[in-house]
Amino acid sequence: MKILIILYFFLYNQYPVNDHTELTVDIFPDIDGWQRSETIRTYNADNLWDIINGAADLYLQYDFQELQIAEYINNENTSIIVEIYRHRNNACTFGIYSQERPEKGNFIPVGSQGYKEESILNFYVKDCYIKIRSHDEQEKTRNAISNIAKYLSGNIDKNPAFPEQAGYFPEQGKLKNSEQYINKNFMGLGFLNSAFVAKYSFDNNNFTLFIITKETPEECGDMLQEYLKFAKYEDTEPTQKQYIISDPYNGKITAKWKNNILWGVSDLEDDQLITEYMQLFETELKNKKAIE
């Protein structure tokens, strides 16, 4: 029993289980000229398929916790649907949001980030991914959607932010809004998880930088050791240094381990450019005090 308690504490220490948004009927605001539905539809991990069958598996990969849906109707019988998806923490919420957001979109300053298309407004704040939509495109409907979004954002977190790791990437060549969080099965490998990635284009090369942060150096080393064994690397006893790994599924991977962080580059063959970006990345990590 002691082992189970210690393991539970270790897994959730970084993101306290009590630090989550309480989704109750009171979280949905009152909007002048609109009547909010008395019934709030609620879904959890067991019945999410009932509402988003095709996408449920992806949401569950990002530790989905619960969904609440409210409807607003005005005197013209115009409807606005508000969906609040709560995930385990900020990183997972950013992860599902980053999977669905367009790289080029009409981004707006609501929550940590949001975007809108006609009468659709999606954004994420703290542990909540919020989608607001209507079939009506009248200005008063769009204004109501914006007011709902602003209220929810301010009520959930007055100082919203991206996960810290999303800001670790060097800016040179980074494609705007390409940052993503891969919660599980990074590069299709079950032992690689909790990875932040960003896409780059530089000197006619398209490639990806990634970073994985673990709780301890030992956990990071264990993960790297599994990777080295999988790739049949000559020396599978990892040390804190840079590796060039011939991944049978993903090709050439350059990665460096230091302390509790593994970072690197994929989809790039140019050795000179690899060296340049690994140095840029390490400098950025030092400047952000992620490593010494």
C-alpha cells in the first residue's frame, strides 16, 4: 500500500489534482438578451464517444476529464452552443488545442490563445479547451460569442499562459503557431511521451525540434535507455551527452540529455545545420534557466 501511495504522489506531484477548474452550472455566464439552458449536458471519459465519437480517442490521449455543454437562445430562436472540455492540466489542454488549431488563422487575445472563424470561437485557458459556435452570423450573435469567451477566460484564469516548455524553442526558422504537445506515443513510440515539438523551415530544410522534460534525471535516463535499446544503439548505457540515433521508424534523430531534459532534432540530414540548431536550442534552454 505504501508503494502505491508514493507512486500516486510522484505521478501527480507536478500537476496537483486539486488545481483544476470546477465545471458547474455557475461557470456559464448570463448574457443580456440570451436565455441559458437550465440543463447542462455533462460527459466524462466513459461516454465521450456519445458526443464526439470520431475524435474521442484523441481527446482521451490528452487526459480528458469532463465536458460540459450549455446552450443559449435569444428571442429570434438563434442558438449558441458552448462546450468546455477540461483536461488534466495546462500541458494536456494546450496539447489538444494545438492539435486542432490552424497554423494560419484569425488568432485573438482570449485565454492563452484563441481563434475565430465566422461564428465559431475556440480558445484554451488553464485546463479548459472551450468551443463556442452558432449557425447565425449576425453581429449581435458574434458579439454574444465574444462576451461569453471573455467572461469564461477571465473567470477561469486572469493570467493565462502557455506551458513553460512551449517557450523553450529558438525563434530562428520556427514556423509561427507550429508548437504542439504530444502527451503519448511521441514519434509513434510508447516509451516516449510528454514531448513538446515545433516545426522549422530554414535554408530549404523542413525539420522538427523537440523537448521532453521529466521529473528527475533518472527518469529521463531510463527513457533514453529504452530508446537506445529500441534503436539497437551500440552502447545502451546512457550518459548525459549528445546522441545520433538511427531510428528504424523515424530516421536520423539527434538528441542530447542533460539533467531531466532530453531535446533534439528530427527530419534533418544536414550535419552542419543539426549542429547549429542543437547549439541554438541549448543556448535557449540556458537563457530560460531550464538547464545550467
